[in-house]
Amino acid sequence: MKILRRVAGAVGIAATAVLLGTAPAMAATGTVHTDSGAPLTVRSSPSTSAGAVGTIAEGKSVTIDCQTNGDTVSGKYGTTDIWDHVPASGGYISDAYVYTGSDGRVAPDCSGTTQTCSGSGLGNPNTCAQAVAKAKSRVHTDYDSSYDGWCDRINAQNYGWSASGSNTAYIHWTQIPASYKHPGDTEVPAGGLAYFSNGGAGHTMISIGNGQFLSNDIHGAGTYTQTTIAEIKQKWGQTYLGWAQPWFKINH
């Protein structure tokens, strides 16, 4: 997960951050800070194995004209798969080493591309679109004991399973292969599954697109209603971990 960057330990979104789930429309600025104080390597593509095209000195301000997803990196500002394109250097740097004032995206998607949900090769009975449609058909505001505390099972049911195969939402997150996870990324496509940690069982919910999600319990025990990442964080004090493709332990 990315660490909020305006004030150490702060809760909430920095004043300059865009609304979670809303694609930024303009370029942004950031400041490079590495753990060691050494220059940060600029890569030709958003990958730690990509060729170096230059370096940026510790403490230097940079302009970020777009952002994209790539290799997951752990750095001074947490763990993320977000990479920043810095036009002045002609390449990409990991957002894990850039102070931007936000724990999410602050610039447009590079080349206008966005992440998509894909269940390819995962063997789920339902596709991403079918899972979203099923989730929407289950919305209710009355108490239902089968929804009370069963977030991970609800996601699995949306994808056509009776259970997820994992004991808790947090355990599920730790079991998902890294190739299917996007740590710290708040741009969750419809069908993608968002995960949170609270020091215990955690929480998970399905995206229905445009920064909106369907979650149990957030508006009353046993309910299933629309919400956002920001509301889960604020109302429940949960830490956002990232999102993942619909990988379920029951099928692996």
C-alpha cells in the first residue's frame, strides 16, 4: 500500500489529491525521495528490469505528465505498482519514491490506457461483466444474515462460486499471486476486487466502475449497498491494500 504523504500518520486524503476513483485530468508535480538519498533511476518502461535512461537526484522536483501500472515496488512511500512518466527525463520512475501528496494517482493514464478486469485463465464460472451484473442485482438495504460479515464469500458468489476458499478477506489478499494484484492502485476497473486491512479479517468489495463499489455492512449490518474506497477508509478506519483480478483459492 502507499503511505499518505502530506503528514506522517495522517488519516484521509491530502488536500491536493484528486477524488479517489476519479481519473485526474492534468499533469502533476512530485519530489523524489529515496531511502538512501542516492539518485533515482529513470527506466525506459515501467519495470525494474527496463533499461536506465537517466537518474533524478534526491530532493529534485519533477513534472509527471501521466501514470501507468507496472512492476510492484516497495520504497520510501510504501508499496505500489504505479509508475510516473517524467517527460524531462524521457522515462518512468516508481511512484514509491515520489512525494505527490496522494496515496493514489495524480496524473492521467499514459497513452489513455486504463486497467481492465480479466478472469482469463482463472476458471471462474462468471465473467467480470457477469459478476458486476450479479452484484448489482443483489443490492438491498434490509438486514440479511448471509451478508453480515461475509464480504469475501459475497465476492466469490458474484463470480459463481459458493465460497472463496480463503478464511478471511485479508488472507485472500495474501494468497493471490503478485501477477494478479495491483497494490496501492485506486483506479479499480469494473469487476476488480478491492482489499483492505484492519489488523484482523480485513475487507473486500467489488468495483462497479467509475470509482464506485458494492459492499456489505457499510450502511448497516447485513446490507449490500454502493460505496467508495474513501468511505471504507474513513468510516471503518481500514487501510487500503489495492485491487486484484478475480482469483479465488477455491479454484487453485
